[in-house]
Amino acid sequence: MRCRHLLLAAAFAVSAAVAVAQAQQPPAAAPAKPYKPVMVSPPAETNDADLNALRDKIGEAVKKRDRAALASLTVAQGFFWDRDKGDAGKGKAGLDVLTAALGLTSKDAVGWDILGAFADDPSLAPSQSRKTAVCAPADPRYDARAFEALLKDTQSEASEWGYPTSAAIEVHAMAQASAPVVGKLGLAFVRVMPEERVTNPAYLRVLMPNGKAGYVTVDSLAPFGNDQLCYVKQGGAWKIGGYIGAGEPQ
């Protein structure tokens, strides 16, 4: 069940990123040339029973859209929201900051779905900016220097790349399951190519390392460098303690 939800979370995150890119002026198409693969290893999963229990409780609160239950699972004070402009949560009540970061009061309730996806993601990694926090989803393990070289060589940004959720992902010639398979993805970063017109939102156009383009299902790729939900221990118990990223538009 957790694996299935992880794929759904990845699909949502990638689809949202693509939608934002398409809402703006479409970027110039990248040259279809081969690039050197940078291998990735799946992020580590947590085996902390208490933290997993907290995630289950968050999931129940999400199902019921229960703010009172969510408040009891969130630190009352000290909640951090790390954005480009600094900590947007300083001095504010924890639930209020979490609500603002995820847009929990929006009519479409998409913020609650995002929260549920975060809670279902089994990966975990220590925060680079907050010593006492652990955050999810975790990025994959990879050679940072090799990835920097890849970005430089392709003149791209990290946000343009994803990685397969499993090995041997099939790449189709068109955005449909019945289309011919033109290649398979290994466990390496792959470039996501935005399109001016989306023919099938269940698929993403990607550029394979051999320089050929094709389509993969959105749930077969995980985004890189996406927002993270963070957990901290308070009084010996795990609680939601922070958020890293821009958050949802209000």
C-alpha cells in the first residue's frame, strides 16, 4: 500500500510541476543530443515504528479533513517553513503555518491530498538546514559532481530532471500505452521535456540518454528537489515540525 501511494505522490508532484511550466511561456526546446547518464539509488526508507505510526495518524486526519486531529500531530510552536526568503513560520502557530504552506483551506482540498501523499512516502533523510529534523520525500543517492556536470553540459536546471521509480521503465513513441516501445530507462536521471500542448496528462515526454525522445507514465518518474514535509521529536514523540519549499499558491 505504501509503495502504491508513493507512486501516486510522485505522479502528483511531477504533474503539478509540468502544469506550472506550461502555464508560463513554454521554454525553448532543448537540443535532442545524447547525455551521459548519472546513476541514482532509491532513497532510504524509514524503519522507525513511532514515526510510521505518526504518518498513519496523519493519513487518518487527511481522510477526515480533521484539523483538530492534525493540530495534535503538529508542533504548536517552533514550526519552521524554509523558503527562499527565509523562515516564513517564525513566531506563528504550527498548524497555521502548515495550513498556509499546503493551502489546506482551498476549496478543492488539494492541500489535504498533498499532505496525504507526503505522509505516505516511505523515504526519509536528515534535513540539511535543520539539525533536529528529518524530511520526506528524500532525494535519491547520486554523485553530486556528476549531476552538476550534467546540468552544465545540457544547460538545464535541476527542476527539469526526474528519476525512475523502478528499473526498466518503458518509453513509448507516443503518449499512449499501445504505442511502440522505443527504449527503456535505467536507474539514472532523465530529462523531462515540457510540451506546448498536452495530448495525454497521464504521460510525460522525456529525453533519454541516447538523445531520443519518448513518453513515460507520470507515475513512473519521481521529481527531483521537490518540497518536503519535516518531522521533529518533541517530548519524546514525533510530530510534524516543518516544511521546506515554496508551498502551494494561495
